Amino acid sequence: MSGLAVRPAAAGDIDAAAAIGARPFAAGWSRAALADELGRDDSIFLVAPERGYALARVVGDDCRLLDLAAASDGGGVGRALMSALLLAAKARGCAKVSFEASAANARALAFYEKAGARVVGRRPKFYYDGSDAVLMDLDIP
């Protein structure tokens, strides 16, 4: 999906992002919480309009990925969002992106591994379904 437009989120993107975030394994951010991210200086909120979004916070030289969600799987939206997030995080002085994924979400774990992330830890039985949180880091080149 080369050439997919990814840009900083705007107020008009909130409804679509909230709908996409309601998919299984997405963080399920509310419309109000997503709107609040627009005004945060430490937030990186990117959208592929109507197709997906990435939401992260900058903490020192670490970019903490809070959610990356696409309206559909396998179309390259996630790759485009991750690539744009790495560029935005690097521009903000970050050296890595840190995040977690459910051990039950094999598709996400495979996606992040393919992107170059490495497992750095686990939180046992972290999620409501009893699955572990797999902690991962992705160095920014």
C-alpha cells in the first residue's frame, strides 16, 4: 500500500478513529479520550484517514505506543502508520518505541516482530481474559 497518506490527526478524524478503535484487540479509546490527545504536547497522534491511526506519547527519549489500529487487516495500513510513527518519534528525539500486546493476539505479535521489535518482558495475566502482556521495544534507526 505504498503512497498511503498518513498525517497528524485533526478534530475531524476523531469519530473515524473511535470507530476503528472499537475493533477486537484495539485499546478501545473513547471519542473524548482521543479528542484530548489532540491538545497534548507529548502526544503523537497520526491517522491514515478512514483507514487507521497510531497514538503514542513521548516520555524523554522513549515513544510509548498506546494504540495502533487499522480498519482492516493485511492492507499495509499498519506498516504505513508504524513507519510514520517512527519518523515522528525520531523527529521528537526518541531512540525507541515501547509497547505491549496481548499474548493472545498472535497477529499483532507477528506484525511487531516483522517490524523489528524485540520482546523485553511479560506481565503475567495482565488482561481481563487472563492473557499475558508481552512487552516490546523497537529501536528507531
